[in-house]
Amino acid sequence: MSTDQAQTPSPMRARLSLRDRVLVGFAAVAVIAIAIAVAVTATTHQYQMAQLDQRLESFAGPFVVDQPMQRLPRNPSEDLSRPSDALRGFLAADGELHVVLAPTVEGADDAVPVIDADELSPTFATLLTAPSSDGSGDFRVLARPADDGWDVTALSMDSVQSATQRLVAIEIAGIALMLGGLGLVAWWMIRMGITPMRRMIDASSRIAAGDLDVRLEGAGRGSETAELAGSLNAMIATLTDSLRERERSETRLREFVADASHELRTPLTTVLGYSELHRRGALRRKADQTDAWARTEAEAGRMRRLVDDMLELAKYDAEPRLAQQPVALGRLARDIVTDASAAFPEATFTATGDELTVTGDADRLRQALLNVISNAALHGGATVAVVVEREDGRARVAVMDDGPGMAPEIAARATERFVRGDSSRRRSTGGAGLGLAITAAIIEAHGGALDVSSIPGEGTRVTISLPLAADPPATARRAGPP
């Protein structure tokens, strides 16, 4: 037999559940215990009967007839007055028993065995069990052939029967206690082990059917099933989060493709349109050609900026290597505010706060702050305030404007790609909605976070949180080569 065949379960075992196996094992133990008890009782009873038969042989002896109704032992040394529990007598051929020596022990009664002469052998000694005359018990009888009858020696079986009954009672009590204990163990195993496993199997089937909100339940704290249920619940939660994140990623990817297509379609249409006009010779005048090429160049530049922004986002998705150096965040914010004041003279800028130092790439952090401050000046109001402060052991930069603000649903998605406050996507509103997405990617690469809060009619607040220089970001430390 091969190893695979030896390890293959039998069809019967394959059909039995764990609960059925426990119950079958319990029944097998009960049958074995009862069989052992029966065997012990039968063996003990046979041993006691053998002892009783030996005593019968020791009491038995030959008789001589002196009188028709009296028979005395031949052995002159036998004392008839000595206490004895044996009955000696003569059974005539007509079936009448003549008692020669009755039991003389204390408590002995006058009962005699009822013997059927037809059951006795006329030539050989016979051992048999006979009922008593008063129905109180049985006798063990040794009948040996004699003249005109049988020499009878009988002993009461009360002691043997009493011992057997006591043994049976003890065995019944012992088996009952053992089976009761095994029953409690089986019940405990089913309740604490098998029943929770069955519930877990049912819950797993529902999870396999697609219901990821189902959670498994074990059998109390500290048990194996509870630990298994906890581990599986953690795995299911991780799987659920992964699936939901995958769905979100697929949704974002579809939105990204749609938005990118939308953003690229307008400049491509412009470029192709002017190319078609040039091919057909519709641009004969020098001024028309110059204007067409200027518009084509502008739209091509717009496409290039869009592609560059998308490539930059893809680079941050791949975790690029960042330069690690101390960056004075307060000074950096003031420098950007100074540059923004020159670029947006119609807006008023203020920069206040603490002198805090973070660890990171100064150029990338400058780009991130510049995006936020430029957005505030371009889309916000007349006043832009920049505050650098320490909060909860981290450096925070808050950029606030008093502009028209954004709807809550737009503010919640402001850092997503191609999300803009102006859903009409007019060119006058600026870029393609990738500025804050790039900023958020830069901040996350430095181990920080970006939050946008806005109230329509009251302005927008963008908060950047970065770890201080004493706690460099883990993302930047483990990043690979660019």
C-alpha cells in the first residue's frame, strides 16, 4: 500500500462530521465499558461458583443406612454439633429429600433445595443449581448416586448472589459515573469546540458568497476557536479593506482616464483643427498663420504641462528618493510669500509664526508651498495669510484666504487628481486640477499630511503637517533610487 493510499480517509470517515465522530467515540467507550463490566461480573461469578463447588466436595462423603429415614456419616471424626452451613441429605428415587444434617450456622432457615430427580444421573455425580423450597434463594447441589437414590450435599448461594449483585451495582454506578463524565466532556467539546466551528463554517460560507460584513465568533476568550476567529476576522477585515481600496483605485483610475481624456481633448482638437486649416490652404494670410501657430503652440504647451504633471504624480506614486537636509520652514514660507507678492500684486500676503526646522527636500517642499499659496491667490480672495506653528509635536503650515470657498463635497476631494472647484473646466479658471494632488503627494512622501477645509462664502484653509527635524519621515528614509 502506498503512502497516499494509507493517508486517504475511508468513505465512512469522510462522511462523518467532527461532532458525529465525538458521539461515535463516546458510544464506543460506553460499549467497551459495559463489555468489560459484563466480563468481570461473569468471571467473578464463575470463580465464586468454583469456590462453592470445592466447598461442596469438601462437605460431601459416603453414607450408610441405619434406619429408613436417617442416614449418618461414616466418618466417625465428624462432629454433627459443629456449626456448618451445608445441608446433607438423601434424595430417594421417588424425589423425596430426607435431610440428615441441616445447616447449623446462625441465621440459617429451614429451607431445602427442590431437586428434580429426572435431572440427576444414576451413575455419575451431578452439580446443579436448585431453587429453595420457600423461594427465598437458590442452592448449589452436589448429588452422587447411592442405593435407591442420591447422596445430596447443598450450600446456599445467597453469599454468591449477594456478592454478584453488589459487584453489578458497583459496576453500574461506576459506568454511570464514567459515562456521565464522558457525556459532560463530550457536551463541553461540542459546545466549546464543534458548535463554534460550525458557526464559523456557516459564516465562512456567507463570506465566500460575497457578504464581507459577516464576522466569525469563537467560544469565549482565550480558546483556540476564539483565537482562530480573531485571526480570521483580522484577515477578513484586511481583505475587505483591500477590496474596497481596489474598488476605490479602479474608480479613481476610471475618473483619471476620463479626466485626462477630457483635458487633452481640447488642446488636441485645437492643434488638429489648425493643422487641418493649414493643410487645406485656408490660412493664406501671414497674420492668420501667425495666430494659428501661436494658438497651436499654446495648446501644445498646455498638453506638455499636463503630461509633466501626470509624470510627476506617477513618480511620487513610485516613492522617489528625496534629498534629506534641514529645511527652515518659516524662512521658506516667507520667501515664497515674497515671490507670490510680486507675482500676484492684487493680493495681500502675510507670513507669521515660529521658526521650525523639518528634514526633507527643500525644492520639493518649496514646490508644495508654492502650489498652495498660488492657488490661494489665484482662486481665493484679496488676502492670503500663512502661519507656521508647532502643534502636537509637529510643524504645521496653515494657508488661509478669504475667497468664495468651496462646497464641502469639493473640499473633501480637493487633493484628488483632476478635481477643481470649477466643474465647468473653463480655461480661465487655471490648470487641470493636479496642483493640490501633486502637493499632497509631496507632503505624503515627507511623512506628512495635507488637509483642506472650506466654507462657501468664508474662504478656504489648507493645512500642511510635517514631522520636525528630530523625527525624519520613514517614507523618505526607505525610498529607493530615483
